[in-house]
Amino acid sequence: MSSTALLTSPVEQMRQLLRDRNRPAKLNESTWLHSPLVVQKQGLQPELAPVSALLAVLDDLLAGLHAEQPMLTDLLRGRFWEGLTVDDMVRHQRPEPQSTRRFHQQQEQALAEFARLLQEAETTCQLAHGTDRLRQRLPIPTYDELFGVESLVDPVLHYLHAAHRHPILSIKGIGGIGKTALADFVVRRLLDAGRNWQDLVWISAKQEYLTESGINRMQTQVSIEQIFDELGQKLKLDEVLRLPLTQKIDKLATVLRAAPHLVVLDNLESMEDFRQLAPLLARLANPTQFILTTRATIPDLTTVTTVDLDELDERTAHALILHTARKKGVIDCDPAAVYTLVGGNPLAILLVVSQMQFLPMARVLERTRAGATENIYTYIYWQAWRILDKATQELLFVIQRAGDQADWDWLAMAAQVAPSDLDRALRQLYDLSLIYLQRDGNGQPIYAIHRLTSTFLRAEVLGWK
């Protein structure tokens, strides 16, 4: 076979091969050497030149056809690999004794089958190439294994499969609870399943990072205009930078409303005026879809679907504590004692267990209980705590004194505030992820605080106040 490739589509190339039936067919290599199939083959075997890689691809396809149609494979090999004429093939009875007319019919069948295999391989390769390109848009995962998200993954995937009904998906929860990790996990799951958006953009508005050595803060907050500028840059629409906000949205809409994209906006609570963002995103959504991660509730719009991410239950938290201890080489670690103190907040678990690498467990727990590990509390709570008025702050203490959970009637009695003020305070605490909702046996709401929040109130807030 000559060192060549297919011209345009496989079907068109096969038709060209049939035009001159009585001469050895020659493939044309001018346009197909950069096919994803050839690029993929060179990636696996870098020593191959493009032409050699092409021949290897075609050999692979021929081997695949041989498993299904050995006679047709022999016909193609003789005609196009060995370069025999139709007369030569008929004279040598390949692939079987038959007339010239019958041979032409069989050759057309063989070429059609080869074209089918080629189209399938090209489609599969293009999908893989596309998902690899999109996967490179994601940040480096901050987790090696996720715990306790099984019940949320399927609903989130369902929402992402129905972009027209759920154009903006908000993953909401307190700091350190795993919102970013969940968003990353479900996007990777979709890519692994072959989901192929036109493009994927991940933008982080995160302004502070909590590490074992402390809190790292950025200098300024991110503005809404900066978010859309970055979105424009990542979509290669640099002219967006020079436009006022309204025109930025119009320009971005020409791309995002023309083809499905996925845009992840991470840590939105770090933005200035982030509550103004959802109406603007609604103008860009469908078929494009947005995932937002935030500690605070996005304004209630019909376009926003919210998934609340709560702390891990006790069994799952124990599993994460033991997993972290093994990973950090910590031998003395009592998961029950750690859970009693910090509950099921994955970030708090990581940081508390990590300290046990160089301090005894009892000392770490004592320091955490006493507020010595203030970075954890500052990172998770300070931004929300300073927003609350005095009465709403006091309501958190009331819930804590009730055993970390209480119903509305009990709170109305214990807090001694007007019903409308209690409603407002509870709503604000929920919007800031400082409380979460449970249900009693009659389906009535129970307002609860996380175990870490209870420890935080005992250890740190009196000092802040």
C-alpha cells in the first residue's frame, strides 16, 4: 500500500477508490496525516513518522475487519495493500473464484465495511480527544478520594444532564465542606462518560486558602466585571475586556448561547456583589450551563437550582479520619474523639489529623477545643460571623444550648424575639450556611448546627466579641 491517507470523509474516499476499477488504487495522503487517529497513534508510538503512523492506523482497521469479514479483508489487502489489479485478483481467485462483475460488487461491499470501521474509529477518537482537551481545563484535584458524596452525585448528574431545566446549579455549604471537590468530581465523571461540551471554563473567585501553615489571602476582592473578563479571555474573546458590563454580556452570549459550554464559578462568596451575578448568568445560559459553588445562598431565581452540601455523617467521617491518618502516617488517632470535636467537616478533619504528625493526639484535641487552632475557625466562620447582627449571633448560642438543634417553637421561647425577627434570623443563618435543616417525625423543620460550629462557638467567638 502506498504511504497515503484518506482525502475527506471515509465514504468519499472509498468512492474515489472505485472510480478507476481496473488499475491499482492509490490512496491520497495530502489531508489525512493530521487526523486525530494518526495523532493518537503517534502519541502512543512517538517513533513513528506521520506516514508510518497512518499505515499503522489502516493496518489496525484492516485487522478489525478481518475479525468480522476475513474474505473482504483479503480482497482489500490484495487490491490496496498489495496493489493488484481487478484482473489479477480474479485470475488468482482472491478472495474466491468469481466473475469480474461479482468481484466489483464484493469490492464495493468491502470498501463500505472498511469505511464504517473508519468512521466509528474517527468518531471515538474525536470524542476522546475532545474530553482530554476539556479535562485539561480543570484544576488539579485537591482530593485523592471523596467521602460521603454518593447521595449527591446522582442528583447533581441528573441536573447537569438537563441543562434546559437547570441552567444554573448552585452547590452551597459552609467553608471546607467539599463544594469544590464535589463540582470537580461530577464534571470528571461526565467527561469519563463521554460528555463533550464545546468548551469548559473553570474560574475561581477564591481569595483565601487555608493550609497547615495558616491562611493565605489575596489582596483584593474579585469584581463581577473581572469574572466576565476572565470568562471572555478563556473563550478567546479578548475584546470583552474593553467593553462595559452590559456589552460584555451581549458579546459572551453570542458564543455561550450558540453552543453548549460548561462554566464553573468557584467560591462566589468571595466576589463583590456576587448576589447580582445570577440574573446576568441567566442571560448567558441555555444551552450553556453554569455550576456555582458558594457558602451563601444565591438569590432565589427560577433559573437557579441549589444543592445543599452538609457535613459527613459519623460513620463516613470516621472513614475519612482513618484514611487521612493513614495517608499522613499518624498512628495514634481516635476517630470518635476527633469527630466529637470537629464533626464531619472534611477540611477541619484534614487539618486536625495533620497536626497529629508532630503533636500527640490529646494535645491537638486540647488545642482545638481551646481555640488555639484559630485559623480553622477564622477561615470557615469569620466572613459570615461579622455579617450577623447581635441578635442573630445570639440565636446560634441558643441553638447550641439546646443541644445543637432545636425547632421553631423552642427557639421562639428561648430566644425571646418577635416571630418575624426569628424568621429573618433563621433565614440569614441558613443563607450563610451556619445552620442546616433536618426534619422531625412529622416533617417539621429542625434547625441544627454542625459539630465544628458548636466547638467554634465555645472556643472562639467570645474572644471575637
